[in-house]
Amino acid sequence: MILHPIEQSLVRLGSLHADYRDRMLTHTDSRPEWISAADLVAKNSVHLKVALNQVMERYKADGLRPPAALWFGHYAYAIEVIAIAFFMVERRVPDLSPALIHILLDDDGNVGNIAWKGRSFAALTDDSDAAHPDCIVFPSLNPLRDHLRKQLVASLNPVVEGVSAYSSFGKPGLWALAADYTAYAFAWLGKSMGDETIGVEESRLFSATTSQVSAKRDFIPIHHVGFTHHLLERTSCCLYYKVEGGGYCHSCPRRPLEERIHLIKKQMEVEAAETQG
């Protein structure tokens, strides 16, 4: 059987990142718990309430704002990192319509599996499937990148609206999380491809156009123990420090910059030792 171009891309991406295969499914299976991202946050839907309450129980949070930030960060990154992998590796952008993204939530209420049911996709003129009837063709990388940005904003918007309405966590704060996680996704994918700077430069190009998912600050290069790590100067906070047993993340903007750099250097030392060992 000949696979659809989007299915082919998902198979290829899954072979590159085995840990993400459960989030790069081409179809839903027989499990009844699958739900579209649109239905997750639909008016009068109980799914989001259940998910956030599960997160609140998992982290023993006092109130809904920390679970809302933590849950949304997990959700946004799960969508962003795969959409950006399509762009960076395949030079394609899948259909990110919420009605066509189906998810399974794990026991903690977070995204466990993702099935990409949309078949429309955007690609460049030299793509091997540019003539496919489901393909939207762009002449160069810049407009394809613009298309990715618009798709991400449109896809995340109803989720931002739903999470904010239920939890009272402000929409600007949720969008700041989405923007920072977008930058993280670019950098992580670059590192996975063998050169973090590839992802950092792509993130800068992506964020050169202002949008809700464009990083507001740049990366800070940290040179240490023969390696370079690019620390994103974040604007968002996931509120992990407000849950039982939580604390500030290494890159949390609530930490002084000097402290963040010190912690990253310690982490780089550990990674260097593991590499050399």
C-alpha cells in the first residue's frame, strides 16, 4: 500500500526519534479515549476539567493556575516539537487544525499519544510530492516558515482560550509559555540533528516576525568545558515552584541570570563527563 505523503513523513520522523513515536501516529486506534483537540476545549466539555484536575492531584497544587500552566506547557510543546520537526527535517508543514489533531491523555492528564489525522500539507516546489492534490506549494522557505507560524497560532488559540477560561490563568501568560516552548523545540531539534546552532538560527528566523508563538528574547551562548549551550532568556514561568515539592527550573526567569548560567554550566559538566565516559 502506498502511504500518503504525511504518513510517509510521520514514519520517517518516528524512525529518527523513537521516543516520540507514540506522538507521531498516522491514525487513531480502537481505544475509545481518543479526543480531538477541538473537542478537548469545546464549550461545556468536561475533558479539560478532568485533565487539569488530574494534573492538580499529581502535583498537589493549591488552585488551578499552576496545573493550567504545567498542562498547557506540556500540550503546546508536544504539538510544537512535531510540527517544527516536520518543518526542519521534512521541509513540510502538516495541517494543524484542532479538529484533526487527536490525542490520548495519560494517567496524569497530560498528552500521551497524538494522531495526526489531517492530510493537507504545505511544502516547497522541489518537494517530491509537490504535485499531490493535498499539497499547498510555497516557492521558498520564508513563506513556508510563515505558514508554520500561522498554523501554530491558529491551532493553539482555542486551547489557550479554553485553559484561560477554566483556570483564570491569563492568556498572555499562556502565549508566553507557547513562545518559549517553540524556541526550545527549535533548539532541541537542532541538537538532535547534530548541531544546536541550526535550531537556534531557525528559531531566530521564526521569531523575527512577531506573533503569539514567537520568542520575545534571544538565546545566550554559554561556552564551557569545550561545549556551547544556548540558554533561552525566557519570559514565561510554568509555576512549578508553586506545587508541592516543586521549585524553579534551571532556566526560570525568576532566577537571577548569573544563577541560571551557573546551573547550566553544572549541567554541561555532567553531560561532558557522560560523553567522555
